[in-house]
Amino acid sequence: MLGWFRSRRGIGAADRLITKGKQLERRGRLDDACAHYRSAVEAAPGHAAAHVNLGAALEALGKAGDAARAYEAALAIDSSDAYANFNLGRLLYTQGGMQPARKLLTRALQHKPEFPEAQVVLSSVHEALGDFEAAFGSLQTALRLRPGYAGALRNLGLLLSRLGRWGEAEAALRQAIAAAAGDADAQYWRGTALVHLDRPDEAAACFLEALRVRPDFAEPLCYLGNILGDQGRRVEAIAHLARAIELKPGLADAHVGLGNMRVAGRQLEDAALCYRRALELDPGLLQAHVNLGNVLTDLGQPGEALQSFDAALALDPECGEARWSRAMSLIPALGETPDDLACSRAAFGEALADLEQWFDASRAERGFRIVGVQQPFWLAYQEENNTELLRTYGRLSARLMEPWQRKHHLAPATRRAAGRVRVGVVSQYFRQHSVWNAIIKGWFQQLDRERFELSAFCLSAEQDAETAYARSRAARFEHGARPLEQWAGSILAARPDVLIYPEIGMDPMSVKLASLRLAPMQAASWGHPETTGLPTIDCYLSAQGMEPDDAQANYTEELVALPHLGCYVQRSAEQPPAALDDLGIDLPSPLLLCPGTPFKYGSPGSSSAAGSSSSRTGRRRCPRSCACGSPGPSTRRVSISVAMSVSCPGSPGPRSSA
């Protein structure tokens, strides 16, 4: 009996010490709290609660090993203690010990069934073990026990995100934020769900709120940088991504985002370095492999590009973007021998056929995301008829976009019987650029506004004086980087009778939009000098002065050859003569002027027309140090760029007249 009284007196003293320790914990005095809990253990060594509280304080101090030993001591005294089982199970979960964690958490719930916190941690253990059904069950039980429980709602949102159920994930995370407004993690994860739902403005608001709560939170900085980049705000994007890397150098996604900004600035070699750094940090980062492959393709390194795409497909055989980009990379950027050219074209044709077969009905539902990410751009500069290859490519692009248009219930208006003809022009070049100067500007200058109502849909955020001029001449002018659904909606809201795409094949968004049916009549033009292959494009606006008599055979669209050169070009201001002496050019020698980008003058079997001509006739080539407008320092093509009154985006390839 005396021993019992002594034991009770010891437990009473221990409980008083525990109470004091908890008060100290609430004030942030963890070391002092630990001292009180240790005294409680000394006062009542057989009191499990003293060991549990000591373990919790030690865990808060980052002393996980000491904390685990304290929890184990509590369980040695009372294996049914729900809190000791829960705390040790949660600690083992954070250390990767999933099986013992599940056993301990299950035991905690056996002895304390109404324990929602244990259900939430157990759901995370189930998810880590791949048992998603059990994870859902635990979270549903937690929410039944405690409706509106922020922790359970957040975990539910994360689980749904992992399963790609983004709409449900966003709803759960929105409820979690309503229950705990200061939860930076919930704001961040809701932002990621909104990104996947193509709602970037709402996502940005979530990331900003997460950063308001936690300014040094690297992940939302990374995502915000990516959103700013998509909006064309490259300087701000780079600043956010660089800050994310400064805060968390090992954040591989931030290096990928920075690489994307380097690509946007045409700093391709720097972009490749960013992607390689991301892969050093995370070799399993799928998008880094794909993006590196795309950059290597643009740098004229097709062999290494194929290795990157194959690495991506080894990680995820269902990665449609890697399959698509791999196929596009088979068209080389540089000149080849005739035999190599025939082989690459045949390989490209086979890859297109494989893509058509691979994109079955279920995969086609999400195929809209990859249309245009890479395009067969270089085909236009091969002296071949590309009609059948591009017909296959265009048919596949339109087929992958059709489910997206059907899902969003987007249908064009019918042609009106009377009134001005509404003409929409979709381009990223309502600014100083050859496509604007040679093609689009003349339409805005010369079309009779009594007969035609012009709408401009500028896909780029870049602006200059020419942008302002276009705006002044348009009945409707919209510009900036927007998601696909917003652009399609804006175009349909204008109810165009005719929709013209001057340069299909030069940026992803124009290809996506052109693969949709957004107007009764849709046309392309020669900003990119090649047939589109798209069944959604009805006619191709070219010119009599550029086409031979049998030119229709080179187009999948109906060819409309406008008189002469088919465009109105305003003569530019006189420029001072080029200082050719400064370029080391011997004026008496024959001089070949190449007023365009050098790769457009390539010929099979040689690195460039300019290069082969120089070896035969003694013509001089521009030194690499000058600004010659070449594709980049790695190119084998060189030429001289001079000031001219007409800046031409290019010729229609093999269909040009001599």
C-alpha cells in the first residue's frame, strides 16, 4: 500500500512538471520544457505520458533519435498508449519507415478510434505504399470525425493531384485554405492544380499568397516565374527563377524554368546548360530530358537530341511530347547529302505513321497539349515536295485538337449574308518583323475598311511602334500571352468570316489555333513558306510572281495566287550604305548579297549555297564576328545581310520562280 501511495505521489509530481513543460513549449522555450519532462521521467519512471511528452519536445528540437527512444520507452510501459504509437509512427513515416509506421498508426487507432490526426498520417503512409484506396478511406474517416479539418482536406487535395484529378484537387485545397487561411503549403498546392487546369491568373494569386505567408518559399517562386515567362514577362520571370535557385539550389524545376527563359531569348547553349544541371540534380525529371532534346535539335545536334528523347521515353513510355518531338527532330536543320536527306525524310514519314497509330482515342483526348511544341520547320527549306508528309502531320494535328474543341463546346459562327466582311489575322508578329513588313502591314494599310472589318489577334506580348499602328487600324486588337482556351474564345467572340494565319509553323500557339475550326473560311500565307497540311486551313494566299503553273500540287490547301507579288510593301527609309571595307570584303571581287536568313538558301549535298559558291567563284563570306543574321554560332552557313527597302520573310521554297 505504501508503494502505491509513493507511486501516485510520483505521478502527481510528474504531471505537474509535464503541465509546466507544456507551458514552456507554448512560449517556445523547448530546452527548458525538455528539462521539466526529464524531471517528470525521474519522478515517475513508469509514467508513459512523461516519456511521450519528452519525445515530442526532443522531436521539435530536431533530435529524432532521442525522440524515438523516448516513444519506445513509453510503449515499453504501455503498448496501448495511442499517443506514443501515433508519435513514433509519424516519426518513422518521415524517415521512410512505411511498414512499421503503418503498424504503429493502426495500433493507435485501435486504442483511440476517434483520432483524426492519426487517420491523416496513416493516409500518407498508404499513399506512399501505393494503396490509394486505403488512403482515400483514411481521409474520408478523418473528415467524418472532424468536418472541415484543414490537414485532411490538404492531404486529400495532394492525393487527388497525384492521381491527376486536378479539378477535385483544387476544390479540396480551396476548402483547406478556407479552414486555415495562413496555410502556405495549401496555397502552393492549389496553385499547382490551377496551373494544370490552365487557369494561370488564379494560380499566380495562390503563389503570391503563399509567398506573402512564407517569403523564402522557393517552389511557388519557381511556378510564378514560369507563369510570368508564359506571359512574355521574361525579365521578371528570370528574376523569380534565379531567386528560387538562390533559396534552394537543388530545386531542379527552377533550373528547367530558367532554361525555358534562355530558349525564349534564343540563348540555346545556355538553355542546354540549365537543363543538364536540372538532370544532374534529378535524373528522373522528365521535362528536362524533353526540353534538352528540343534545344539540341535546334542546335543541330540530332544524335544527342534523340538520346534525350529516348531517355524521356524510358522514364515514361506514355510521354506524348517526347514521342512527338522525337519525330520532329528527324528533320535536320543543316544540309545533307542527297542520300542522307532521303533517309531522314523516310524516317520522318515512318515516325509520323507511328504517331498516328500511337494516338488512339484515349491518348488523343490529351494530345492537344503537344500539338505545336515542335514542328517540322526545316522541311520548308528542302528542295522537295513536302505535300504528303505535311498532309499526314496536319491531319494528326487537327485530329488531336478536335476532342479539345468538342469538350469546350467551341463552334464557329456561320457566314453572315450582309455587312462588312470580318477578317481576323492571327500572328505573333504585329511588330517590327519581316512577316509584318512584307505581308500583314499592307493588309492593315490598304484593305478598304468600308468593305472589311479587321481584327488583330497578336499572340506575343512584345510591342513596338508597329504594334501601336496595327492597333490604330484594327476594329478589334487583342494581344499578349494567353492560354489556348482564352485565345480560342476571343477569336470566336469576334465572329470572323475569314481567319488568316500568316505564318503557321513558327510558334506553338498559332499551330494549335490553326488546327481548330474557328471561322467559316480559314487561310494561311507565306510567312512560313510551306503548305500547312492542315485540313482546317481552306486556302493558301501566295502570289503569281512566286508560283509556277503547276504549283497547286505543292499545297494541301486551295492555292490562291494573288497578282504579282501579292502584297503591298511600304518602302523603308533610306539607310546609309554598308561599310563593306570594315567587313574585310574586297569590293572588286564578285559579291553575293543574301538578304535573308542563311539556312533558307541551303542545297542538298552542301552546307550552304553561299558556302559552295564562295569556293567556286572566289566570292567572299561575312566573317563570323559580324551581325549576319545566321541561326547561331554553331551554324555552318554564313552570308551577308544588307539594308534593303523590302524585308522579306522568305520564299516559298521549291515553288519560287527563278
